[in-house]
Amino acid sequence: MRLAKYENNILLHDSVKIVFIDINDILFLEKLGNDTYIHTVDKTVKASVSLKNIHTLLSPDFFRSHRSFIINKRQIVEIQVMNATCYEVVFMKQKKALIKKEKINEIIT
């Protein structure tokens, strides 16, 4: 799968189609196994690309909150304590991601 940026969209190319994802609509990205899932308000798109490669195309509003997540600071609804080292970030429609305790200050500043 190829990855590109066009205006304010991420483009995911495969042999059959090109998927356009508006960067402003992205809530968070999640790495599960060899795949990355891009969670937006309305859908979740599976992509065979690394979090690191996608992160280079995103604005500073996106940051690596956990080894498996990149979150959009502008889309956060609330943050809840899960345990001593990890918090749960809640977005619209109750979609959730993780953030390490030591990364909380990056949201505030």
C-alpha cells in the first residue's frame, strides 16, 4: 500500500482503489499487528502502513500517545484514569485510545 498527502487529505493507494481521508476528521490511529487502523468520526479504515510513516504526514496536533496510538489533540472529549501508568482518551461516539501517564503534559501544553 502506498501513502501520500494531497492538500488536507491522506491518500491510501492499493492496486484497486485510492482512499481519501480528511486529516481534520481523524480522531486517532491505532496499530494492531501489521496493520494500522485510522479512526475517524464516521468510519475506520484499515491500512498496511506504519504509524511512523503516517505520522510524518500529519500536523503537530497529532502526537504519539502510546506505542500503538497516535491521537489528534483537537478531537479529545475527555481523559479517564485506567491504572497507575495509563489513561484512556475518549473521543466522539465513545471511540477510545490509550495515553501513557508521562505523555499527559503534551496534551496540556
